[in-house]
Amino acid sequence: AQKVTQAQTEISVVEKEDVTLDCVYETRDTTYYLFWYKQPPSGELVFLIRRNSFDEQNEISGRYSWNFQKSTSSFNFTITASQVVDSAVYFCALRPLRAINSGNTPLVFGKGTRLSVIA
Amino acid sequence: DSGVTQTPKHLITATGQRVTLRCSPRSGDLSVYWYQQSLDQGLQFLIHYYNGEERAKGNILERFSAQQFPDLHSELNLSSLELGDSALYFCASSVGDNEVGTEAFFGQGTRLTVV
């Protein structure tokens, strides 16, 4: 079974603080993809990043960085120097890669972490 | 803008009624996925269509059905609506059926309120 746990339900930080959102996943598949999505107050889901299970290199994109550790089944997301516009619900998701011709598998989402950045 | 269009954005209807939610995928995408986001269940996969054919089913109730048309747009039909069906319904699309690591691009969602 696939499962994604985001233990932090809500986080509140003051602007310019760094914040890390935790994501722990469970899967028996050896090949899988991990995703982060942002859901701002307007409601849409915005794709942020995708990582595959064979690539443990950490990634940085501007103020965003992601730490993938296969040994602990974690894919944490850090926002540096947070801004009010970062206030949103952030979802971590997992997609196992099945055998060819088995059909694409849907995303399994965590419950999300609501981040509030206070000015 | 993800390129995925969902209509309507908001829908208010009474219990027992039937509604149809519509999704137009990004240009060139053949796969359409439907997800339901409710307060208690979070984001859950409902159903996946690829090029007009149903490919996978998730936690979709029998009162719900979907289809994908030849022009690749999809409709999600919800019938005999109950208060608990109130949720945000998302459509997502991707290019293929099983390509490596495809991220699904999501529409803005349809917020359904059953009163």
C-alpha cells in the first residue's frame, strides 16, 4: 500500500524565517516518483517539483529546496526567507511506477500542511 | 495557468440532484484524472481516462460516473447528491498513459456545495 504522511497540520512563521515541511512516505515499489504541490487560498493546485526514487540529489530552486532521503523515506521541503505569498497548503504526493502496460498510477497525496507566513 | 480548464468554478445544488462537472485537458494531453478534495478525506483519486478509455478507478462511488469524449474533454457526473458530496473536485491531465514520472497538471477545481 502507498501512504504519504505530513505530520505537520499547520505551521505559522514570521516573514523571512526559514521553514521546513516534512513528508514521509511508504511504498513497496522500488521505483516511484515524489511530488510537491502548492494550494494557495485561491484553491488551484500548483506543481512545484518531481523527483524519482533513483535520484537522491537535493534540489534548489530559488528560495525553495528539497531534501530527499531514501534511507528514511522522507522528502522534505524547505522555504528560505519565507514571504507572505508563500502562505498556502502544501501537499506531498507519491506515484509508484508500475510495469509498462499496467497503466499510469494515480497520485497518493498526504493530508497537507497549512503554512501561514505572518508579516 | 496550468492549461487545464474546469467548469463551472462553483456549483450549489440540493440533495438528491444530479450535476455534471466538465474538464478540458491541456492541449496534447490524452490522460484525464479526477480527484476529490474534502475536509475529512483529503485529496483522493476517483478515476482515470486515457484517450477515451477508463484506465483506473479509485474511491469512486457508484452514484458517480465519468467519461472522456473523442475531443478528449471529460465529464464527471454526480447523482443522488448527498451533503457529504460537498467538496472540491479537481481534474488533472498528462500527456500519456504510463510515461516516466509525468506530473499531472491540475485545473482550478469545481467547488460543489450540496445543501
